[in-house]
Amino acid sequence: MILALETSTSRGSIALLDGDRLLLDEVFPCDRSQGSDLYRMLERAKEMAGVFKTIAVGIGPGSYAGVRISIASALGLALASGAELVGLASVAAIETDATEYLAIGDARRDTYYYSRVKDGVCVEAPQLLDAAALAGRLGELPELPVFSTTHLTGFPRAEVALPRAAILARLACAGRGILARGDFEPLYLREPHITQPKSQS
């Protein structure tokens, strides 16, 4: 039995896979006011499954807070159940019929993330690029579809598409695209930006 969690974007999802049977496939708003939906659905999944063999988590790139929530929840469940914990790139689980595509997104501070995905595996790992470098990279692969989790001004070729936990579950079942096991962190593309408090003078 595989439980999968994906909360790297504004839409969260949870899935429960038993062999080839998808027992649970739910989506929910994933923002500060709706985070409790994840825990409600986790309770439902626990009631349905009893014991999880594997817990798969989308580790980004994406919302730092969202990914941390999934990882923390998965760590707690794994400690309680003894389930194996695996992390996969969220961009490898985008809902599309394309077998190969480019995933891009806003990484803040005038940078973007870029990854190339083929058959559920990041054949080019997520990396940070500025706008010019990203445009150049996309121009080298004009035949591949481009997806982003939000609308990106300046990149009209990119279609909005979101990752889904059910896809993570199937990838984990097949042993494809697993980037981390056990106690892991979100997929960082750079050190977190920390603003120092102003001095009191």
C-alpha cells in the first residue's frame, strides 16, 4: 500500500495505491487557510489502508511551506507505522499525457527553475536560471511541451499544469524517479533567503 502526498503548489493532493488499484485520489486547496484539509484526508487514508508500506512525498521545487508540511506529516506517519519514506520531484508528477516535457517555474528574485522530465524521471535535474538563460534553454528544445504551475509572463509557450499525488504513487510503485529516502528535506535550489532584523537604535 502506497500513500502519496503532494503539496508543492496551490492545489494539494493525496492518493492511496494498492497494487494497480487507486483507492483514493483527492485534491484540495493548499494554502494557509486550507491546510487542515490534508490532515482530514490523511485520517481517511489511514482508515482505508490500516498500514502503509511506502509513503511518497513530492519534495518540490515549489512552495517551501507546502513541501515542509507534507514531509513533516510523512515523517510522523512513517515513525508510527514503520513505512518506507521516499521523496520524488514534484515536477515529475505533472498531469499530462506527454511522456517528455520541460517544467519551469518562478523561483523568485528574478530567477526561474527548469527541469526536463522523461517517463517520470528528471533527466535534467531542477536548476536555477535567469530569464535569458531559461529562454535560451527552451529555444534548444522547441519540440517539447513546457509546463508551469502558474502563469509566467514572458514565457507564453508554458501551459499551466499541476502535479498530482496519484502520479507520485505510481512512480514510487514502479521505483522510478526516487530522489531521496528516509529523513529528507525539500528540494532546495539555493539557500533560503533570510532577512535580518533591523537594529534597534
